[in-house]
Amino acid sequence: MLDWNIIFHYFPFLAKGALLTLEISILSLILGLIFGLSAALSKLSRNFLLRNVAVFYIWLIRSTPLLVQLFIIYFGLPQLGIDLGPYISGVLGLGLNVGAYNAETIRGGIQSVPAGQHEAARSLGMSSALAMRRIILPQALRIIIPPLGNNFIILIKDTSLVSTITLVELTLTAQRFIGSTYKPFEMYVMAAFLYAVLTTTASFLLGKVEARTSKGTR
């Protein structure tokens, strides 16, 4: 049976940890979109250096576990004199990771726009950059929103891994209280419930954005 007294007493503390999880998720999402868009455009570029740097970044991130990436940033970089602390390390690690997956999503969306759109924009005298910003990306947006949304949902759940680098978000908050209450079931049930609230809310909001974007293209 659940110990409801424990749940009612500690729920506000875990809710505070959930707010930090949400904060980390949003910051990592923004960073991941920046990395993703930059890598996608670089991979599509004719510039040899940019293209190969993007290919290497995407390959490296997608070929290695997120946990190892976080350990390299938090535990490894201080050996080189770069100590970012748990918060920045967590956000940077998550941003770099989701950015690689976003890059492939964005690249696929851009390439799905008919080539005629590129040609029409160039025939109107637009530069490649202007055509990308005003013609190609708006059309690709409705295609890439659903998979980007899925990446964000996964990102929220992946924030639990930053507990391994001492960042006191939802998972580590639950683990710390387990040590003093000896009630792992109640703590993890509360943590699971709060993760479900975060991901369900995000899914609902992303669904609204997707519906609005689709309506705008009809």
C-alpha cells in the first residue's frame, strides 16, 4: 500500500524538482534547435569544411550514449581546464544530443520541399539564404514539427540522466528523499507521475501548434 502521508509531505519538493526538469528541458530544446538548424544547413552546404563538420557531429552524437556524453562534458572537460558545473554541463550535453537528431529531422524536411520552389525563388532574384528563410523553411516547418515534438518529449525524459552529474532535478530529488525515508516506491511513483504530467502537457501543446501550422498551410 502507498504511504499517502509520505506522498503528501514530499510531493511539493518533487514538484520543485520537476520545475527544474522543465527549465532544463526548455533550455536544452532551444540549444538543440540552434545546433540542429546549424548542422542541417551545414550538411546541405556546398562548403566542404562545413558539410563534413556537420556530418562528423551528427555521426558522433548519434553513435554514442547520452550518458557518456554527459560524463565527458562534466567529468572529462575539467581535466582540460574547462569546468562548466553541473547545470551548464547538463543543458549543453542535452542540447548537443537532441541537436544531432533535430539536424536530421530538419534536413529531411528541407529536402522534402520540391526543387521547383528553390528554382522559383532564385528566378525572383532571391539569394540562397533569403530563399531558405522565406520560402523553404516555412514550407518545411509543417513537416518537421511532429518529429521535433517527439524529440522534445524524449528530451524531457532524458533529463533524468543529468542526475548522474549531481544536478538536482526530479530524479535526483526523489533519490535523495529515498535515502531519508526508505520509501523508494512512493518516491519513484511520484517522480513517474510528474514526468507523465510534463510529457502529456508538452504533447498537448505541441499538438495545438501542429494543428495551427497545418491549418495555416491549407
